[in-house]
Amino acid sequence: MFSIYIQQQQYKTYILTDETANSQLEVVPERGGIITRWRVQGQEILYLDTERFANPELSVRGGIPILFPICGNLPENSYNYNGKQYTLKQHGFARDLPWQVTDQVTQNATSFTLTLNSNEQTRAVYPFDFQVSFSYKIQGNSLEIQQKYTNLSLEVMPFSFGFHPYFFTQDKTQLEFEIPAPEYQDQRSKEIHSFDGKFNFNQDEIDVAFKQLSSQSASVNDNSRKLKLTLEYDNIFSTLVFWTLKGKDFYCLEPWSGPRNAINTGEHLTILQPGATCAASVRILAKFF
């Protein structure tokens, strides 16, 4: 049985439920359209820093924040377009703006659609008219995010997009990674390192990008939780970013369509023609073993 109901917490929260699978998804449209919780078989899959979430002045650290129209940060938070300089803060503005609920479905699965439209605030930092529409769908042990990016401008629209999921873990040393890339780039030093499926978690921060992806699937076994997470993504997602902080009970494995600073470099930048729509999908499977 599938259902959607609203709970008034600090923000209006939509709760999607698959009762047969004992799974739930919580979404807060006005706080960047973010997924704040996902439970499978009653177990928490995601991490959420509730204190940061309660403060609208701070970016959310937890759940699944949305990245658009850039992923990562820009040098001095700026980019140039048509000879004019614009300022965009890290990961863009979609994760900070209120989204509108546009559809709800509870037949055969639970699906929930949110939409973000350009406005004066977005055009001041990103001079394009657009509509972004996401459908969050849970069924059994899977979460699927179907996306549509539409250019409503009269000129081509450059952008990158992605997600920043925070996965809850109790012991990072018990994590085993299957990432379809032989090497990664350290986001800070820019050095390239070979990858054997393991990280050194004694570092204060790990922030690396896998760019040479050979397939559209990556997985993590959390042996401390007996949980396998599999991330499936369309081939437009050119980059997987891994990020974590020492002493925090999370790790992030993030599918990005383009790497940091793509809007300036053009690397894997999506260029959408006027009136065109780009569709993409990301799916996460959670399996306990």
C-alpha cells in the first residue's frame, strides 16, 4: 500500500510511504526540495544534521541536497557569460529555494513531483529562464529521482546538475567501495591517485572526484550495518564525487553531470537549446544482507 501525507514540522514535510516494504521518504519542498530522510525496512539510510537543518541561514548538511545550475564551487564564486561576470555560490541556488509541489501519485508506487522555475532572484546570478522538475519515487527498497531540465530562454543555456546524498554510517573502516574508475583526483591538491577500493579515513577531510567512469553503477558495502547501497545513474553523469569529514557519521557519493567549474571551463557542460528539455535519472537501491 502506498500513501503520501503531510506533517507540519519546522517546515511542511511530505512523507511518502510504501507500507508493504516498510519504507518511507521525507521531502521538504520549501527547503530546496530536499529529501531529508529515507528509511528502508525501518532503517535510516541517510544522515541529517538537524541543528544545521533548523537554521535557514546555513546550508543543509544531510539528506539529499540538489545541485543546480553548478556542481561544486567556482574560483572566487564567479563565472563569465557574454562578457559579463556573475556570482554563484557553491553548488548553485536550487538547494536554497522553495520548490512547488506539482503532482502526487500513490498507485503501484509512491511518486511526488516538485518544480523550480526561474525568477528575478535566479536571473540576477544566472541569466536564463528555466523550469526544473523532479519526481521522487519509492518502491520497495529503491529510490528513483527522475529529472527534467527545460530551457525557456531564447538562447542556449549552459549548466551542470547533480546530487549530494549523505549516507549514514557507524564505522567508515567497514566500508567497501566498488566505483567504476581506476583513479581519482584530489579536489584540493589536484593530484591524481590510483584507487583500489579503499580510502584512508584518518584524514580530516576526503574530497575526491572520479572522472573516468566505465559504467553507470557504483556500490558501497557497509559491513557494520550489513547494508549494500547501489547507485545507478544515466551516462550524462560524468563524475562521481566522494566526500567525508573525520568524526562525522556520514559519507557522500555524489553523481554530477559535470565537474567543478564546468561553467567556466566547458568540461562536460550541458548546453541546452532554447525550448529543449534534458531528462535524467538517478536510482539508489538499499539492500540489507
